[in-house]
Amino acid sequence: MHGRVSLAASPWVARFAPRVTAGGRVLDLACGGGRHSRLFAERGHPVLALDRDPACVERLAGTGVEFLAVDLETGGWPLAGQRFAAIVVTNYLHRPLLPSIAAALVPGGVLIYETFAIGNERFGKPSNPDFLLRPGELLAAFASLRVIAYEDGETAPPARVQRLAAVNWPAGEVLPTALCGLDRDPE
């Protein structure tokens, strides 16, 4: 996370939060201030929040969120064998984790990902290409998942981001309306 801690959930995350199975366990990866952990806890989900900043435990006190202080960039995937109904990642990119993120979703599990992309250096930090997605990188990294929404562009306040919402659903099988985000069945 960069800059000050925001308490407001990302509109992208809030938009797809209702797609997560009621009561399903949610992972908030690199949770920062815990804004998305709070959102899902308030929606009745058990939440595991991970971040290397031990101060997150104080930020999440009284929310019912389980917190694990871990540096995601050293060692391997810290959650071997654990699966989640949703994984949320915002403002964070560590490419070696991407395959483990996809593998940690239960069938029907939802991935909600939003982070900075190449071009963001025009607006400030992050500007290091190691922390900026290449064009179409989220789509390629999560090609095994069924994409329900994707955006790649500039936002306000000014930033360049990629956003992805995807479901762990077998190719060739019809995706339920509740997961794809349609308000009604297509005619």
C-alpha cells in the first residue's frame, strides 16, 4: 500500500463483493489498512488478512478479522492447502504469487484484483516497473479463471490501473447468473 491509509473500500471491490458465496472465507492479501477486510467481515464472511505490517493487527482490532503478519515476498506461499471463497488484492503486485492465488480459490471462488499498471509512473508512485502490470498481464496470469469483468485504464484521482474480477469455474460450463453479475438471465 502506498501513501495514507484509506478506510473506504475500492468501488471495484465493493461492486463484486456480492458475488462471493454467503459465509465463504475471504483472503485479503496485502491488506494494508484493512478496508476490504472490514467490508467482507461486515458482510458476514470470515476473513483472513495478510500483510507484513504488524500494525495491521491494531487497525483490525474489534472487527473479527483474523490477521497474519507475513512478508509475502520472502519464502513461498504461506497458505499451502488453504482455499478461499474469495481473494482480494488491491494496490499490490508480487508476480511469483499469482499462480498460488489462482490455486487457492475454491470452485466458484471469486478473485477481485486491482492494482497499478505501466503508465502510472506519469502520476507518481509506484513508478518502478516491478510493481506495475504490463498490458493484459492480469488476464494472462489468471487465464485459468473465468473473467467476469476487466478494465485497463486511467482513473480519478489520476492513476493507471488494471482491474479483474474472475471466477474459478470450469471452462465450457455455464456460469450461474449470481456469479457473472447479470441482473437477469440473457434473453
